[in-house]
Amino acid sequence: MHKTGRYRTTTTDLIEAFGQPDCAVCRLVNQAVRQYVDVFLYEQITVVERRAEIRAARGFCSIHGSMLVGGHGRLLGAATLQQDILNDVLREIDKAMTAPAASLRRVLPMGLNAVLKAVYRAIRPRRMCPLCEYERRQEGVVLRVLVNDVNDPALRAAFERSAGLCLPHFQMALDLDDLSPNYRARLVELEQAILRQLKAELDEYLHKRNASYESQAMGDEADAPLRATRLVSGRVVHSDGRM
């Protein structure tokens, strides 16, 4: 999907995101994707090229499709989009069912197999979910800002106080081709300290959940399992598009 708007990420954006729960990169990328969906549904729903991309992908993936849920304007845009996709799918299925091989389906198993393969091709996505593509690009943008400014004192301090990067984004950051060894080492140092703290909280949580210690009240470790799940797996988007 081509750009429908310019969403820039700055060091200030990252510092603010590090002050919120969970992975700052997840948060900023999710925000950019939601803005992208808004711009598309309200301003570009009639753009032929955008619609063709989504038709070819057979709609958005399950995670990004959930972002279409909302008020009247969003539902109207979603209805227009899904109608377009279903029209195309049905048109391709009709072609498969009226092809010469379709007349053989009652007598020759091979003829039936040919028809079913044609139907499969009709409904199979021909490209990646456009929003997944956009999300990958935004992840690269945000991570590039992070690694370029990882030695900025304010950003470093915000990182140290944060929930850290989720493991998928931590790996993506380390995979950046031109990241210097010194920057990699600094990033690992920051993340490692956060992972150790969370591991300690999980240890405490499990210790207190032991039947012998049920009387001990939970402290900051009470939600450690949920935080650890989000850190290990990455962002979770709710049906209304929230993180």
C-alpha cells in the first residue's frame, strides 16, 4: 500500500512512548497504522490503486481487519471495501465454475479437481496484506530513530525506566544492517537490564503463588505474567484497534 500520509517518528515521540506500558515501538507503530487506516477509510476509499491492492490481498489480515471496526464512517468504508473484495471473489469463482472443465465434475474426478483448484486460486491472496507491508516499513522507521539516538541521554534514561522492547522488535533492531557494534552493545545492555528485572518479578510472582506462601500479598509483580507475555510475543491489538 502506498503512502496515504506522512507519519514521522522523532526522538521525542520515542521518549513519550517509553513512558507508557509495554513496548514503545509497538505503541508507535500501532498508532501510525491506525492513523493510516483512518486516512484510507475517510479520504482514499475511492482511490482505484488502493482498492486494487486490497482486492489482490483479499482484504486485510485478521489483526488489521479488526481495525476497521468503529463508528458509522468506518463501517461505511469497511462495507464498501468488503463489497469490492467479495464481488471480485465471486466473479473469479463463477469463472471457475463455468469453465469447460466444470462440466466434467459429475463424471471425472480429475475434472472436479481442476475446478476446485481454480476456485482455490480465485480466493487465494495474491499479495501480502497491505497494512502488514505498511507496518513493516513503520517498524523500520521507528527502530532507525531508536538506534541512531540510543546514546541520547534523555532517550537512554527513558529506555531504562521503560518496559523495554518486545523480543520481536529487539531482534529487528539488532538485525539493522548498518548498526555499529557499539550501538548494538548499548542496546543490548539497556534491554538486558530490563529483562533481568522482569525475570526477577516473575520469580517473585511464582514464589508467592506457591501454596505455602498464599498469605503473601502481591506487589509490583502482580501483573508480571501479562507484561512478560506482551514482551515475549509483541503487541496485542484488541478488536477496537487499541493495544
